[in-house]
Amino acid sequence: MGTTITFKRPDGKDAGGYLANAARGDAPGVIVIQEWWGLQDQIKGMCDRFARAGFDALAPDLYKGTVMPYHDTDAAGREMNSLDFMDATTQTVRGAAQYLARNGAKVGLTGFCLGGAVTIIGATKIPELTAGVVFYGIPPEQAAKPADVKIPLQAHFANKDDWCTPQVVDAFEKGMKAAGKSLELFRYDAEHAFVNEQRMSVHDRQAAELAWGRATEFFKKHLG
């Protein structure tokens, strides 16, 4: 459904990504950020789904073409740990936001796992954004403090998650409340990465569909 494109970062460098356009010409935009596996087909499929829901959806390729097989957690961990999160967010993701906003459209940001953390960093650093939806990812506080979040956020977390543990989620929620920030937070009795239907060991269809409905409603409310 979508196509591979090249767009400019604010620093003038080229970045690549996968773009799926909505049927209407003046659609709002959603940036979709990958998991630690890279720009997998599942993330492209999420872009296609956002396009069918009425959004122009762009997934920037933060790993520049490198994609990990789902079983290779060591390689995914190495790739994620070598990613410059600040450069990825303030340059590549912001470039994607500027690309989607070029016709005056409102733009939202969403992401999964690694992409959830990037979404929160983006909520503090990217002025072109109007709203964000986080899926099971939280950056360390030195990367993005709740007090610095500038847009309304919705967040989806799994109760059986050993990375974004319930304790980490509680601390994030508390920090956002203390800072007076707009946050809708949902918890699911599911595993980390429960939205990824390509990973049957963790996919929870019921939780994924519930989260999807909440995310699209949230974006429709804030982006139009």
C-alpha cells in the first residue's frame, strides 16, 4: 500500500522511510517509530492501517536499512544501544514531522518499544507535534523529563513487561501528574510487544485491538 521515500532532516541530510497516504488529500499525519528490530514489515503494516484510518503515516528508518530477525535479541540490543537517540529524534523524526506538516497538517507521533521511548523524547523536543501515543517504551529521565513534555500523551503498557515494568510505568505516571501534564494511561494484562501480530508468542489480539481503537480516537480528537 505504501512506498519508500526520502525526506530531509533539519540538518539537510537525507533520511529514508516508509510512507502510506490516506485517501483524502488533506489528511493529518502520524509518524510511526519502529521497535528495536528495525523497520519491520509489521511497522509498515501499522502505517498502512493508519492510512486506512485517515492519516498520512510515515515510519522513518532509524537503522538505515538494517532489520533484525525476531529471534535475534542480541543483535537488536546492539543496534538499539548504538543508536544516537537524540540525533534520531531531533533530526530524523523531526524531519519526518516537517515532511508530514508541509501542507499545514497537524502531526502526531507514535512508537513501540524503542519507538515508545522515542515518542516521549519527541514530545519534549519536536515543536511540530500536536499529540503522541506511546506503546510500552519509556526513556531514562535524563533523556526526557515529564516536566518537559509539551503535547498531550496517551500511553499503553503491558503488566507482564520486564523492560517497562509496572514500577517504571508508575513512576512515569506519577512524574507526569506531578508536572500537571496531559496523560491518558492504559494498562493491559498482556506481554511486552502485545500489539505485534507477527510475534505470536506475545501478541494479544484483544488488547491490541482495544489499544488501536483508543489510539486512533485520540489522534482523531487532537489532529482532526
